[in-house]
Amino acid sequence: MAPKPCALCTVNPAAIVRPKDRSALCKPCFFNVFETEIHHTITSTNLFARGERIAIGASGGKDSTVLASVLKTLNERYDYGVELILLSIDEGIKGYRDDSLETVKRNAKEYGMELTILGYKELYGWTMDQVVEQVGKKGNCTYCGVFRRQALDRGAAKLGVKHVVTGHNADDVAETVLMNLLRGDLPRLSRTTSIVTSTPSSVASSSPTDPASHTNIKRSKPLKYAYEKEIVLYALHKNLTYFSTECIYSPEAFRGSARALIKNLERVRPSAILDVVRSGEDMAKLCPGSDEGCGGACGSSTSAIPMAEEEEGGCGSSNGRNAGSEMANMDRQLAQNEAAVENELEVEITFHGRDGTQQKIKKQPKKIKGQAAASVPRKAVTKQVMGKCKKCGYLSSQEVCKACTLLEGLNKNRPKNHIEVGYDAEPENHVRDLAGQVKGLEVGSG
Amino acid sequence: MSSSPENLTVKVEFSGGLELLFSNKRTHTITLPAHTPSTSTTPTTIRDLVIYLCDELMRDPRRDLFVLDGTVRPGILVLINDADWELEGEDAYEVKNGDSILFVSTLHGG
Ligand SMILES: [Zn+2]
Ligand SMILES: [Zn+2]
């Protein structure tokens, strides 16, 4: 065996093939370029301010573990002068977080960072186990995801921290770009491609329970341009301890549609992931329809794009990205979508990628197409306007945000089946049926 | 390691959640035919190994979480003796006696 030498130092044997350019690097050179690229992302976007206290949303999973490790390294190497702390959310699923929280505790000790663990119970009055007891296992991911979306902000507010960084990586962003593109949701596309998002306080919260203003927390994703593959390899070769698990309430969670599509694209052409991210940014520049004047046009500057709760969701992962709830989101989006044409496109492409079995499923779209077009009625266009939740002040396109709506339902002991206000359930059922059909197909093709 | 010329003994590791599919055990030492089919002279490749693992080692019915279209599912990284399998010809790599092969899922959790 004559191992290929590293493309950078030409001395050590190569151990990693970089997805972005297929260059083969040795471990030390890989560590160096990986860290340097993240440093470049941070400095070119003026992400951090000296003296700033920054909470890392930590789950013990690969992304947040690598994020914590790299930020500690860079903060020391380049003297950012920021204070890094760890913030973990415990959904309250018995046994589920035990191991991952142990991992976070170990990381906190190892990195010398302060750690705060906050539970859904403390933040919302309900653990996920209690939610499941009440609403059953079906649909509980919606609750988990909606609660998660606000949990880091609420937690940060409790700690008096104004900036939360999360481990969202390039694969996550590419996935979001595709999803929003397929939905035709360009304003949201521009918000989700921005490296910084915020939940700006427009003050005047009607709720007396909102003194801490969790609605003015800056959120950013320093790993936005980092490939998931490289994050995993960094953790692996650096011997970082991370924990991987699926949410026990959604065992099929990772059979996600857009995610599978991204991974299939990567297999064919690894640079596709960053290409999608960059394309998303470019498209965002062309549609200044978002809530801020620049509409994400200054995507690589420091502007904070307001982000409503529904932009990211799901459970199971530290980042709140989860394929299972994506499907649920997609279902709802389909149901809401007014244009049948768009629905066709969405159904077709979604289910292509769903299990990676493009060719086998390809036979089906004609049938699906016809059905989708026939069964999803046209709806009047409801313009999405970003406002504040009447109850908690959180940025929301609805009068009352999803978390508050869900909580209201839970507290009334009468859970809501549909968290979207004001649309009928029928189209959703049709979409479910379609999903069922395609699922059947998968079983046959596996 | 005792291995006749007809067999290969390799170390197989699962990580990133994949161990859940393999009796929740991270490291396995397995012995498999050096040729696939065993009566042929065709060297056993990673592709063959993966099918072998599904047939002989996996107790979990969710085979498609590991294998898709006859090869390793996209989103699962493979390291052959600590090196990216892309350096070694991916699933066409011919498995050698004593190899250490690691499968890491990137799909679970964050
Ligand atoms: Zn090197
Ligand atoms: Zn609210």
C-alpha cells in the first residue's frame, strides 16, 4: 500500500477527502483548514464582539460538540475575547437525554465552560413525556419542535445572554434552501440563508410573564459553511466525545425527504451542498421580500434577519432539525399551499428523495401528480405577515405563536390536532394518503 | 488472527447511531470469504462486505437504514484503516485480511 500524500503538506499520508473540492488531506492539515475556514466565516461576518457572552446551544450531538470545541480553540488562538457558555435543553423524555446530557457535562468540564441545563418543564410547564401522555405519540414531534424553537431563546434570556450560536451546518442550510425553494417561499428562503437571525423585540409585549425579553436574542450559525461530513470526521479524528441518538418518539425520523435528497446529491457530486447554500444566498439577494430592508442581501454582513418560530423545527437533534417533523411540516405546507401546480412539484420532488430510491419512485409521480392536483383544492393567497405573538411577544406570523397555541390546547386538556389556524383538515388527509402510498412503494423497493 | 487463505478476518466498527442496528455493539470482529461468491476468484469488496453484514450480522430489520441500492446508504461515512474510503475506491475496495473498517452515520442527531 502506497498511501496518497496530503495535497497541502505533501508529507503525511492523506486521510480525508474534502467534499468541497475533493482535495485529499492529512489529519493535521484537515484540522487546520477546517478551523481556519470557520474563523474566516466568523471574522468576515463580524459575528462576535469582544466582551460578548455567547451561549452555545449544546445537545451533546456531533454538531454542537464540534462547535464548542472549535470555538474554544479559535477564541484562544485568535483572541476573540468572548465568553463561551453551554446551554442545553432537556425535553423531559425519560432516559432520552440522560446519556447526551452526560456528554454535555463532560464537554463542559473538558472545555472549561459554564453549563446550564433547562427543561421544557421549567420553560413551558410540560415535559415531553407529559405531552405524549396527553396527545399520544402521533404528532408529538410538532410540540417538541415548536417548543424547541423558542427554548434556546427563553433559556438565553434567563441567563442574560444576548447571543446564541447553534451547530447548524451546510447540509442543514442546503436542506432548508431546498425545502423553501420547493414551497416557493422566497422570503423565508432569504431569512434562513442568513448567518445571523434574530427574534427582535418590538417591545410592547402584552404578556406580564415576559420580563426577560426572550424576543431579542441574536442567533447565529458559525458552521453554516461546514459540511456535515467534515464535522463528523473532525469529531472522529479529534476523538471528541459526542452522542448520537434518535428521538425515541420518532424512530423513523431520519427518513427525511429533503435530507435524503441532499445526501444523494452529495454522493453524486460533493460540492453540490455548498452550491445549494450559495445558490440560496444568491436567490435571497434577488428577493428582498423579507422583513428587513436588505432582505438578506447583505447575507454575509452582520445584519440580523428576523426569524419566526416556524423556520426551524423538529426534535431529536440539537439543532432542532429533524426529518420526521419536516415531513409533518411539509404536510402542513402542502395543505396550505394555494397553487396546485406548486403542489405537484412539491409532491413529486419530495417523494423522489424520500428514501433515495429515485428510479423506483419515479414511476409513481404521474399518478401522484394527478391525484395531488385533483385533491388539493386551490386556496386564497394568504400573505404571511410577521408580527408578534399576543401572548409571549415572540415573532410569529400568527396572532398567537405556535408554542402558545399548543400550550393553550394542552392546558385546556384538549390538545389541538392542527396548529395552523384557519384551514380545514381535508387536504392534509389527502397528502397523508399520498405519503402512505409512497411509503408502501418504498417497502417494495427496499 | 487466524485466517485461512479462503477467509478474511476484519474488524468492523459502527458509530454515529449505526451501532443500534448491530446489537448496539460498536466493534465486531468478523470472518468472511475472501472471494464473493466464495467459489469464485472475485475478491470480496466493501460492497460484498456490506451485504454480508446485513445478512449475517444485522439483527435489526431496518436494513435500508444501512444499505440502499446495494451499497452503503448516502450519509454514512466509511473509513478503511482510518482513511476516507474515497481514497480507496469506495465500495469497490477489495477487503484485505486484518483491515479495520468503520461505518459512521452522519444522519443521527446533531
Ligand atoms: Zn498535510
Ligand atoms: Zn407566544
